[in-house]
Amino acid sequence: MKHRGVRVLAVIFVAGRLLAQHGYTPGDVEEGQQLFIENCAICHGPEGDAVPGVALARGKFRHASSDEELNQIIKNGIPGTAMPPGNFHEHQFTALIAYLRSMTASLAGSATTLGDAARGKTIFEGKGGCLNCHRVNGKGSYLGPELTDIGVTRRAAQLERSILEPDAEILPQNRFFHVVTRDGTTITGRLLNLDTFTVQLMDSNEQLRSFLKINLKEFEFVDRSPMPSYQGKLNPAEVADVVAYLVSLRGVDR
Amino acid sequence: MSARVLLLFFVAGSVFAQVTFERILGADKEPQNWLTYSGTPFSQRYSQLNEITTENVKDLELQWIYQASSLEKFEATALVVDGILYTVQAPNDIIALDAATGRTFWTYAYNPSPKARPCCGHINRGLAMLGNTLFMGTVDAHLVAVDAKSGHLLWDTTVAKAESGYSLTHAPLVVKDKVIVGTAGGEFGIRGFIAAYDVHTGKEAWRFYTVPGPGEPGRETWGGDSWKTGGASIWVTGSYDPALNLTYWGTGNPGPDWNGDPRPGDNLYSDSVVALDADTGKLKWHYQFSPHDEFDHDSVQIPLLADLEWPDEAGQKQMRKVMLWANRNGVFYVLDRATGQFLLGKPFVEVNWMNGFDEKGRPIRAPGKVPTVEGTSIYPGSEGATNWYSPSYSPRTGLFYVSSWADYASIFFRIPVKYTEGRVYAGGWPKSYVPDGRAAENFRKDEEGRGSVRAIDPKTGARAWEFKMNDVTDAGVLTTASDLLFSGGREGYFFALDARNGSLLWKATLGGVVASGPMTYSVDGRQYVSVAAGHSLFAFALKK
């Protein structure tokens, strides 16, 4: 458990100001983490991302945004889901919320050196050519993963690795798929859905396509990422700038 | 019509509607009905109905849909009695429908306590019936009896304390004049038990603790006071053999799930099948599938009873009363159901936690395969090779059928753990190998595991065939006397296979996860097949 304690301290340091706004103490966060690991990780996983469709560390919850709403959900559970009502003392609800808030704050923090977001935006939209595949706030291509809120879903270090080593980790929802129809047409695109009988994907012309497997001669996953590595194409300072820009992308204002 | 004739008609009508225990025992002789959770007391989920065949199954069409006013998972298997279908809208509403049209006769609404904290959703898997009474376990650990004509409550018995983590999720089992249930809550440090209640009064008749207490045999398999929080929950319906007067129940994981340190020993009767005298609840025999389990290998599968030819000690084939069991731990078992003798054990998916059996049928644990702080890779993964969803056995094909999660692993983590009443008592967690598991369902590669329906020859444990699905499955299996097999999966397909070879004969897209066991019945000679998917119940029949 020792390394977890160190991480908690780092998180508290990075997130100190944010947490102070909510009135949480480092003690709250530490107690909350303990409660989370014992009671919540069984379903949510230690990173809060093990339940389909739920990512606690994003700071954007499906059923709550305010602390009071979070409190109600932890207390009462969510009907129609496996989320049960929690059996905690009042101050423990507070501690759990403090930890959830600290998870969000820790996403922003990273061992990676962040550059200048404005410069990063210029590189992203210019020499990087990122919009040829990605889309941010309504601009760019649909083919690659949408990045409008990438700053709340991925840590800086993960983003840096994706830029330098795109094949290192490809999330399941970003996998590419390759099909050959009976007439020999070859289509490669981002996989949107797959089941025993059908395939749905976004093809290279940004069209939504659906296929019955019985009408396909071949179908298979594309193992490598279609994204090129920027190792050697951008210098370390430029990579840091792009990462800073990506971290700043927090979704559509609403 | 004279008054006497009218009276006779009235009496005959109400007598006919009574579901006597004799009718339940002979349920296979009236296949138009579905009188108990698994179809018959032997739990084969096999029907004698044969109007729908391998040739005409392609002509199945939707007859009606019942949309539940509930967003909970729909895991119940319906009962059908003389044209009336009874099922549960989660968490605990009983619905009586016209089985031919899906129109509602009545709804009984039970409001469970908000203190109920079932681990995995406010769900219910179905009902039991005797006479004109329906029985339902509730998520706040009550057992209720409801009048099947009116939907009015007859009695309500508190089985256990909901605040401590106890709940009832499975369909009760009626044996003679008793209704039997067991308690869920294996992730909350409960002390599991199976109990029988008088069908007329709801008064407890007997109770069998699945974790023995002081002075009881098996107590020595729990170090210290760990028996008090030992789990061994019950959340799937048992079976009954009238000739032996034994009722069989599968038991859940020991608590805490992933850290066995607080509970040194084998932890009887967790992850076991127990054979109980149906009149007294006394243990006749037990077999423990996973001694000192640390992988959440609940043995809450349906105890499927069959009579098979089996070689005796002299090698002569004799009819033998056996029990067939594909376990969450990845192994297929055949046991003698009179004695509990281990007859066969063979992995039916990839397994790495054990390396075969000793001469007594105890699994030999693979060294080093335990949850750790750093994480340990275990096959089968956290959801098991199969789970609570019903298997089937066809006496025609002689094959055992099971929905399974095939050939995948999870990483099992251990953490220190202490018990607090009503809180999770797990001691760790499993982690999926697929990164960002929340999005993985519809992007799954074959090597990340898959769902399948597997046919197993019970005489050898060998696989006869497999129907592969891209996604995993929580759907039960139904077979019929016309060699049809019905099942489904998380992709939302409901399909029919040829039970002899696994070939796909028909499918329908239901648009929601099939997490229930299909069943079949007939009304006025017309055969229906029914299954729940998403939040709705569907009924199919041949085009007229």
C-alpha cells in the first residue's frame, strides 16, 4: 500500500487548490481513497473505469455534477444499475467525494513537462496535420478518435506516449478494422461496433458503413495504429506544446 | 344450467387451476405449462413440446412484447400455468399475463426497503407456485406469498436482515408443503443459509447454514471467527429428486472474495453443492468444487439431475443417478447424486488455477496461482467460465449444454480487508486484460475471450460442438424434444440452434441483452417460446 500513499500525497499537492475550493482536507482524500479501494474498486476498479460507460476519474459523472448530487448517489445507489446504496457515516460520504474529486485533479497533473498550449494548438492544426484524422470542437476529420474532451479522459503522459508511440496502447474503441466484400472491395475504417453477425465502421471517406458478415469474404482487426509516430518529426518542446494543448481540451462548454 | 351443475363447474374449474405438488413432480407430462423455474424438479430446462421443429423454426414470428416499467436487468424465467404467465418485473413486482396475448391480468407491487443493497442490481430471477399461491424472494430479504388469482399478498416473512447485505434474488423452490430459499450477499460478509418455510403460513420449518457454526461439522474449516462472515451465499434455484427426497443447492464464494488470509481452511460449504433432506434440511452429503477459493468461483449453478448409463466398479454399464455441473471455475463435473461421489471432472474452457484432481476428486491447486498485491493472471477470468444462467440437458441427444465465457483471463488483486457490517467485504478486485474495459464490449478480439454455447458429452466431458459469439453471454439455454436449442447473449440476439450439431437455424434481434433463461409453453395447442431481453419479455410462435 505504500506506493499508493505516495501517490495520494502527489495528488493532494497537485490538486491542492481545487480541493481547497471544495473544503476537503488531505485527510479526507486519504480516508476516501481507503474507502474507495475497499468498497468501490470491486466494481469500479482502482482507476474508477471498470464499469462500462462510467469513468469516475473524468470528473464528469453520468448522474451527478455537484457534490450534493454525488452524495445522494453514493448514499442511495442508482436504480436500474448495479450501484447499491452505500452504508457509510456522514463524514465518510464526504471523504469519498473528496477522493473522487482528487482523482479528477490527478488527471490534469503528470510527470510530463507541459509546454505552451497556444503554441501546441498551432502545431496541432498546422505542421502536425492532426486535423487530417482527428476532430476538435467541430473542426477536422471524423476518421480518428474525437479529441474535444481528451484532456479529461487521458493523462498527459498517456497523450505523450500516443504521439510518440501510437502502437503502444490502442484503446478498444479506437481499433481499426478491415473488410473485403464479395465483389472484392476493400474497406478499412475505425470500428464502431462488432457482433457475431455484423460489423459497423467509419470508413476512410467518413461514411458510416454496416456489413453483414455473410456478405464479406474477409474481415479482421488492423493490428497497428493508422496514426504515424511523431518521434523525430516534432522536437521534444513541440511535443510538450501539443500535449499541453490536448490537456487543455475539456469538452464542449454547457 | 342448474345451480348444481354451475357449482360443479365452479369447483372443477378452481381445482383444475391448482398446481399440486404432484403436478410439479410430473411437470414433464404437461409440457404446455412451465411449473417451476427450470421446468422440472430435475432442472433440465428441456421441454417435450415439438410443434416448433428444426425445419419450421425459421417461420417463428413475434407474438407479443411485455415492456417492463423498470430499468433493472430482466433475469426472470416466467412460469406458465394453464394459459396464464407469471413473471417478475424487477425488483419485485409480480405480473400475471395472458400467455397468448401478453395482456396483463394484474400486478402485485412489492416495495423493497431502500436499505436493501444487493451487490449487482435490484434483480429477481423468478417465482415458485403451489396451489393458487405464488412465492417470491425480495431484494430486501423477505419471502412473500401472493394469491395467483388476485395478486393479493397472503403473507410476508422476513428471511434475513437487508441492512447487513442479505437479499433474495433467485426463484424459490417448492418441495411438498414447503418453499425453500437461500440468501445472497456473498460480497458483504453474510453467513449464508438455505431455509424452508411452510407454504401456508410462511413460518420457518428448517434452516441449513452453508457456513457451519460452533459444534457443527465443518466449523474446523474456518480459522478463528471467520465463519461468522463466511459468505457461501445462495442465488440460484436448487433441484429436487423425489426418489431420494434430497434437494440440491449450489453455494457461492467464501468471504472475503479475493483475500483468503482471514479465513484459513477449506471454508465449507462455500463453492459446493449440498444435498439436503427436503423434510428436515439435514445435510446428506456435499462436494466442494473450489476449496479455499480466492477467485469468486461461486458454484451457484443449477444442479442439473439426469439418469445416465455409467460404468460401475466392474466396468459394467448401469443406470446411475447423476448430477451434471459446468462450474464457474471452468470445470465440468459429474457427481453421483445419491452419495456425492466424484465421477468425472474435466475443464471445459482454458483453466490455470488447478492441475487435475487427486484420487478423492479434490482439485490440485496450481502453485502461485493466488491473487496478489501486484496482480495474478487467472483463467477463467472474473466472470467465470459460466455463472448463474441455466444450462440444459436433452435426453434425446444425451448432451449437456451451457452458455460460457470461453478462454479469457483476468488479473486478480488482493488488498488487506476488515469486516464492517453491511459494507463490501471483498479483499481485492479483478481487472480485465482489455485496456479501458468500459468500452471493450463491442470491440472484442477473439483472444480477449468470447461467448459461446457449448455442448458437452457428459460421459466423457468432451466438447461435442461450440457456437461462438463475438460478445460474452448471460443467457440460459432451453432444449426441446424436436432437437432445438434456444439461447442468446449480450449482443441482443435470440437464436435457435440444432441441438445435435450447433448449426444456426434462426435468429431475432431483440435490441437488449438476453440475460434470462428461455422457456416454452403452449396455449390451445400452439407452442410459444419466451425470453426476456433488455427490459422486456418477448413471446414467439410459428406464423399462422
